[in-house]
Amino acid sequence: MTTLTRQIPTTPEHVWELWTTAAGIARWWAPDGFRTDVTRIDVREGGELDYTMTAVDPAQVAFMEEHGLPLTTTSHKRFTEVAAPARIDYLSLIDFVPGVEPYDHLTTVELTATDGGTLVTMTMDDLHDAEWTGRLVAGRENELDNLLALASGA
């Protein structure tokens, strides 16, 4: 299990909006060099989030092509707990790893009001091996940095 935190200089309600709307997600969710397009979002327990992530930066496009990976991938999440604006849990379908049977992966996000804004605490289960867990953590770190930059007006 891995826990990441960021102090975001805005209210929990604003962070919640950025995390739970198609327009908000499109502004920060993707790692650098990628674009996120939300195709479905229903933020309630049992609701789902579907989106595509597309490599758009020339360096990312070249990397994906060099490794025989698609430029666009589709992702699916199912919300298991929703308590606005304090907590959201979701299962991500891990169905993109060659040679590994698809499985669900749990992420919990807690938003806590602080004097400086909002403490975001993201807790994730590990993936099936250390290499893929490291990739997940690096991607989530980048996403949280993007969220911080967006909320900071950078």
C-alpha cells in the first residue's frame, strides 16, 4: 500500500469539483504529455468513470510507438464510496498489462480542510508487482503535482 499527500491551496469543495467533474478531470488528471477525455462520469456509490488518455506530446508519442503501445487507452473506474467533499474511493480496472489477467485496484482519496487549504491524502493498493506499482506511483505523483499547479494558478 502506498500513500501520497499534497497540500492544495484551495477549499475541499473546489478540489472535489476538480476530482469529480469531466471538466475538472480533463484539466489535470493525465500525466505530462497526455490528454484525458472523460466519456462517462456518474459520481455516486456504484457509479462509474470512463475516460481515454491519449499521448499528445511528440516525445510521449515516440515512446509509445517505439514500445508498440497504443497512443490512446481507455480506462474504467467504479466508485465504491462517495462522501462529498471529504472522501472518494474507486476501483480501477487493470486490464492493460500484457500476460496479466484483469483485476480491480483500490484507491482512496481523502480531502481534509486545513488552514492552508486542503490536505489531499491518496492511498493505493499495490499492483501485481514492484515494477507496475512504481509506474502507478510515478503517474499518481505527476497527477497530484498537476492538481497542485492548477489550484495554485501556475
